[in-house]
Amino acid sequence: MPTQTVTHWPTLASFVLVGCCAAAVHFAAVVWLVAGHGWLPLLANVAGWCLAFCVSFLGQWRLTFRSRQARWQDAMPRFLTLSLAGFAMNETAYAAFLRWSGVRYDVLLALVLLGVAAITYVLSSRWAFRGSRPR
């Protein structure tokens, strides 16, 4: 059992690295649009997610889950479905926290992004990037 756990560390590390890059793009886009251009935080969050999705899919497909040999044509729709579900959780939680918490928008966004990332890892590794079954 310990050997199996050790073999997951490189995948988890890669997932975290790619996820941090995508989250940084998402976060920077939101802050840039809100602070620099007067966008509403929830609208800026949508734009940030769109940019982050591209970074995340390419990074996870090419780096993290490359050994699964999932075709991009199979993996992208699954990852998009997963990412949209994660974004729905993100946007719902973000809207609620913005309305009721009184905490700054950027702090809230960072917390929400971290929470959704944990769920995304489990579902990505088990479903979105699974390779094709042997025939």
C-alpha cells in the first residue's frame, strides 16, 4: 500500500503545479478586470475561468495525465464538463460569500479556488483523463 501512495505523488505534484498556474491566470485576470477596468467581480470571474480553463486543460492533458494516453477529443469534453461543474460551484460559493461575508473579493476568490481544486483533482484523475479501455 505505501508504494501505491508514493507513485501518486508525481501526478499530484504536477496537478498542483498546473492548477496553480491556471489559478494564477484566473486570479490575475479577475483582479486586472475588477481593479483596472471596473468590471463586476462575478463577471470578471467568468472571464478569468475561460482563460484558466485553457491553461488547465492543456497542462493537465500534456503533463499531469499524459501517461493515461487519453485522446484530447475524449478528454476535453469530460474535462469541460468537470470544469463547468467546478465553475458552477465556484461561482455559487463566490456569489454567496461576496454577498454575506464582508471579506475582500480577492481573498474570497483565493479560498473558493482552493476548495474547488481538491474536488477537481479527484474527478480528473478518475474520470476526465482516463485512457481508453483495452479492446
